[in-house]
Amino acid sequence: MSGALFLADAAATEALGRSLAPVLRAGDVVLLSGGLGLGKTSFARGVLSGLGLAGEAPSPTFAIVQPYAPPEVRVPVLHADLYRIEDAGELDELGLDDALYDSALLVEWPERVPASIWRDPLLLTFALGQTGGQAGGRALTWHASAAWERRWRPI
């Protein structure tokens, strides 16, 4: 299942992220693709807010992986930014595969490693937007694997 929609601003992007939170569960993989500054971290912040995070969620650009666990969130989450990853072998050191047993993954820059690594992902791709004559904002295209088809529709 695939689709596209227009996000007018960062608030709309975060709101869409919050809409994913109620259905997110351990073992889920959400891949956030797109260039710098296009909404990946805003979407992840919305998800984390929807899971109960009260404070600001920092970008994991320098830490690479930022963990969140109950009670600060309803579901354990690892928010990863793979921008600085140069080889798929580096993922073993991050423990993302093991984390899927009890956590959800929000992964920015998933294209830095082979797509075959991700099991049943929800892929969200952010780009500069122009829809129906609306300039600015972001265009979001999404592809849901079978595991996501009945759980979440970004509309």
C-alpha cells in the first residue's frame, strides 16, 4: 500500500507523527528518508510526543541512537540517525536488530545501509512539497509493508 500527501509545516509533520503513536509496537520499523531539513526528525518528535514523551526529543545525529523507555514513553523506542554510517557492518555495533525484540525503531537515513536489513518497514519519504498549487511545506510519500496495511494510513 502506498500513497502521498502534503504537509504544510513542521506542526503538520509532528501531528502526523503523533497519529502513528497509538499503533506503534515493539518490533516495528519506521524508515524516515529524505534530505536534510525535510521533516524526518519533526515526524519522529511527533511519534515520541504521542507515546508520552513530555520533553524535547533531541536529534540523534551525533549520538546515532537515542533510546527512550517506559515510563517516559508507552513503548520502548530507538530513534536512530544513520547519516554518519559508512558501512552496514557498523549496524551490529548499534544493536538495532536485537532491539527489535522489545523496541520500535525510528530510523532516519535508512538508505545508508542495504534495504534488505529492514523487516516489514513503514517507509516515509519527505521531499520539498508542492501539491495542488500549494508551495512550500513537504511532500510525503509512503509505502506500507503488509505488516502495516491495516494499522495506519497517513490521511
